[in-house]
Amino acid sequence: MGWDFTDDRGITVRLAARPERVAAYVRAGAGLWDLGVRPVAVYGSGHDGDEPDRAKSGSLADVPYLGAGRSLDHATVGSVRPDLVVDVTYDGKKPYAVTEPAAERAGAPVLALAVGADTSLPRVLARFAELAGALGGEPAGREHELAAAEDAVRAVAPVPLKVLALSAAGPGQVHLARPRAWPELRHLADLGVELTDPGEGGANWSTTSWDRAVQLAPDLVLADVRGNAVPVAELESVPAWRALASAATVAPWNPELPCSARAYAAFFRSVAQTLAERAATES
């Protein structure tokens, strides 16, 4: 019996049988792992290096890492003999982390699921669950945890606390996130959280000075914990960062969480708890 799946670019992959050997971008692979699909290998993006970014890896354990996506050649991809490559897409046109020629020369078709600004978080999670089911995984089972975490966010959202998400670029620059450009931040806003828009800049980020972040006067800072962001511990010499961190609560944010209800439930619980603790200090 044949197998087919249409990705979020409108491309349908048809195979003679259900794929058994799936290689995936590390974020996608971590999401599939949570959904009962075990990738034979994962790879990183152009932001990554020779080792997997543990912030993106989720619960992945003992899965071979092939290296950073854009540097992968067909021999490296083909070394794990994949039947299918699973990536994400931000623009709905091309895979984010792997080059299609490398995968094609390795003999593996590519599926890419949308995670960009035009895709809601429920849609992201539903599509990954759909793919996991098609691959023989266990797409259901954590939805109650996610719903409970969302309820926890709703319960604290009426408290007027401003939230700013950012990614540290170094002592002189910071990338401030546009809430509507990130599905999980947009979802938090839809749940009632007051997300701060940084103003002028690019589509996903406004790259600016730390002084600008201080001027926005957030109560909670969600700081990017991926490997390509400067760790907050390395910013102690930056006066504006110290001012920001002394006035606001700082909590972790991973813009590339595994695409699973389990991962987002944990994130929303963390945000709800942090907002509740901050609200208690304000009262």
C-alpha cells in the first residue's frame, strides 16, 4: 500500500510504503520524537555548528547529528539512508535548513511544514501531529497538558504586565522580537498577555541598542536561549542590560521549540508561573 503526504508548500511526496527512516531538522526531529516518531538522524541550520543546539533538541536522545544544514552534502545526508527528510519552512516556499539538491541526490524527498509568521501555533502543532500519525507515531496524548497551561496563562493575563521577547546579539546590539511574527508569542497575546512591539525594524526582529530595550520598560523579558544568542550571563558588563535585568524579571524563551504540545505546554506553564510570581511582587 502506498504512502503520501502533502506538505505546507503544497508538495506531495508519494512513496511505495510508509517511510521508516526519517532524517529531520533538529527542531522538527525533536517534535516528531515527542509524537512517537524516532528519527534516524537530525541536522542543524545555518545558525548551528558541529554540535546540536541543546535548546532545540528537546527530548532527543542518542540520535546522530549530521551537522549544520547548509553545509550538508548529499553524501552526509545519504550516510543514514533516509527514506524521507522532514524540515520546516518560514516562507512556505523552501525548506529552512537543508538544501533540496543535497537531499535529492541522497535519494530522499523533502517535506517542509510551516512555522512562520503566517501560521498559527495551533496549526503548527496540528500539522506535526498529522505527519507523526502518518509516520506511525502517537500524535495524541498531551493536548490536555497544553490546554491546562493555556488556562494558567489566561488566569494571570489580566494582570497588566508588559512582556518583551529578545535575542541578545552582543554588548552593543539586541534583536527585539515582533510578537506577531512568532507563533508562540502571538498565541500568548491571543491568551491575553501584553506583548510589547519594539517598533521600527525588520519583519521578525527590530535590531537596536540595549538602551531601546530599557526604554520599553518591560516587566518580563523572555530571553532567547538558543546557541546562536549571546547568553545573558555574558552581558553583565553592559550597563543597559544590568538596568533592564534589575527592573524586569528575566525568563528563558526558545524561538525554536520542538513542534509538539508537550514542549509548548512546558513553555506556557513557565510563562504563567513567572507572570504570577511577578504579579505577586507588584501587589
